Amino acid sequence: MPAPTTPFQPYAAVHRQTNGPGDARPTSLQIVEDCNLVGKLSSKTILITGCSAGIGVDTARALYETGAKLLLTARDVPKLNKIIGDIVSNATHNKSGPRPEAIDIHLDSLASVRQGAETIKSKSGGKLNILIANAGVMAAPLGKTADGFESQIGTNHFAHFLLFQLLKPSLLQSAKDSGTLSRVITVSSSGHRMSSVRFDDMFWEKDPGSYNKWLGYGQSKTANVWMANAIHRRYAKQGLIGLSLHPGAILTTDLKRHMVPEDYAPFGDMALLEKMSKSSSQGAATTVWAAVSPHFDDIANGGRYLDDVGESGPVPEGAGVGDGGYAGWAYEEAGEERLWGVSCGAVGVEDERSS
């Protein structure tokens, strides 16, 4: 799917001048209200990974107001259940919708993903309209998942790739049954610009001493973009579209828990970064827009990389680390297809196109 020649950016005006968290940029709830979808998605089932902290919480909080059935995952289920209670108790509009359900998934284990997928299918009755791959880790030291993958690409990409594969029949059947498009949304990052996928040594096994946490993060975020693009190319004609996005710079989330002071050097002037940064709810706004905007009821608008609650253009010259814009390789079909094949082999599923 090629990049849009004229990106659709309905909130561009309020993103031109930024003044830090809480400024005029929209919140996730505002997106639901602007789309006139409060209480109007009661027929939909939405799955969101990583909902025990950060923008996952605010994504769930806003989408709860649509009346949709929410399935929320985390590795800390007691914490997630407290968050669910808070979402329900403090809802702005939804006073009677179904209570979100907590699902235990550890994304550093494919066995946990498989078990979680079975729970999801049981709780959803096989119905799933929107999958939001939100969970992730950033700037982690070199480590391995239970299945031997470098931890960032293992958690951020391979686990979500397997989860999608296991839930794909539900997404396709729900599109057919509802007569509306199902959506898979991967939360990527401007960090994808740090690295394409390192096919020659994806897990730093040849030279562990050369490991760079930002290259590891970057390739995992490129993988998020490529997965969404490939989903769209393969399944759009069956009613399933893919979208990826950069939520923006959010300085208050647990995502930066692995960062040490020197890791902030690439971000430049911290005062400027603070001014362009978003609140967690503002960061979740692009995810919510991808999930509910009527713009994506048109198949032609799928397979896009989004930022600032709009379709992204190419990265402008001189852009900072947290700025929007996509890298030149973001729409590289050959890379997307190669990664798809590698991912199928890595997680143990069949590549339908080669069968």
C-alpha cells in the first residue's frame, strides 16, 4: 500500500503550536465525542493489549465510552482489575455498558500468548472487530524472551504477530457478519526511524557486544509498521485493514522505565521536548482515531501510518526524535513481505501465500 499523496490531517491546526500536556491538542475522549460515537458501538468487540499503564489505559477509558465490549490484556491482572474499576466508576458518559474484561498475557512468552488467545476467543464468543496492539517495551538492555528472541522485537512484534494470527479468523468473520471493516492497529513510534529491520542479525547473536538499545527499539517499531501494512495488503479485500501510528512524545509513561539519564541525549533540548510532549490521553488520541474514525470505513484509507490524529507525511528535514513523519523504509513492500515470512517461521504458523 503506497503512502498517501495528500495525507488527511483533520487536527493539523491544533498541532502547529504546542504547549505541552493539556494544551489544545485533542484527548482520546474528545475523538470519541467528535466522531459522535458515544454509546454507539455496542455491537463491537475491541481488544487492547497493555492496559495496566500509560496510553493503553487512556485508550481503554475513551473506547469504553463507545459502549463497545472491551477485552484488555496485561501481565499484572490485579492492577488491571483496579484500573477497570476506575474506568467504570469514573466514566463520563457510559453508565450501563458491559464491564471490560481483564486477560492475562505475558508478551515475552508465546505460550502465554497462545493461552491468552484462547481466553479471548472464549470471552468474545469468537467475535472481534478491532485489535489494538498497544503493549510494548522501550530501550531495554539486551535480553531474551522465553522463546529466544531479543526482548524488544520479541515483545513488541513477534508476540503481537502471533496474537493476530490466532485471532485472525475472528477478525475476518466479524467483518463478514457485521458488513463493516475490522481493524488491526499497531502502536509504533517515531522511533521506527532509528532502524529498519536488521535481517542479518535481528537478535544480536553474532555480536552481542554491539547491541544498541535504540536500534533494537527502532527495528521493533519498524516491524509494527510493516506488520500493519502487510495485514492490509493481504486481507483488505476480505474486510480487514491494518493501520500503524506514532502516539507522540509522552514523558509520563512506564515505557521509559529502562532509560537512564544519558539515554535522553538524542532527544536534544528537554525544554523543547516538554513543550511538544503530550499527556497520556492526548497520546492515546491517535490510537482512538484509528479505531473509530469513519475515515477508515473506506478500504482505500487503510495501510497508513498515522500521527497527530491524522495520516502522516514523510519525516521533514531536521525533525527531532519525537516529531512526526515516517522513514523512507516505512512503506517498503519487499521488507514487509520478508518480515512476514520470517515472523511466520518464528512463531510457528503457516504463511498462507506460500502454502
